[in-house]
Amino acid sequence: SGHPRERVTAARALGRIGDLGLGTLRDAARDDDRGCRTAAMRTLLPATGPDDLSLLYEYIGLHAEDDPELHGMVLKRARLLEAVLEKQMEADAASPN
């Protein structure tokens, strides 16, 4: 909560902290407050991995109206991560056990 500028500053600071901050950003990306949610998602997005696909699709499904540009960025990232995950699964299947 707080002033929109403070939310963006806080989200960026959490992103710089690393893993501990990323967990908080994941929670904030599900916040009821649109400003908090979008600031968190913008900061978190570059650090997302295949384990975050459910969060990304949840955001896409529930908050498409937040910001059309951000919505497109989240969708693009989810598709990229799906491709990465698919390649990983193919490599795992091809590797001898």
C-alpha cells in the first residue's frame, strides 16, 4: 500500500534483494491493489522462471485490465518460459538414465 511512486520504489528494491525479495514480489503480484500488483509484476517479470508459470497465467487470467502493455509482456514471458520448459523436458527424455 502507499503512494504509487512508493510502491514502485519498494518493488524495485525487493527485486534487488534477491530470493527473499522475490517471494515478497510474488505475493504482491497477487495483491488486491492494482498499483501494488502491477509494480510487483513489472519488477518480478525478468526474474521469473518455469516455476512461476502458474503465477503468470493467474495474472493474465485475472488482471488483463490492469495494463495492456504489461499484460502483453506477461503473456510473452509465459510463452518463452513454456518453450524453455518444453526444451528441458525433451532433453531430460533424451538423456540416458
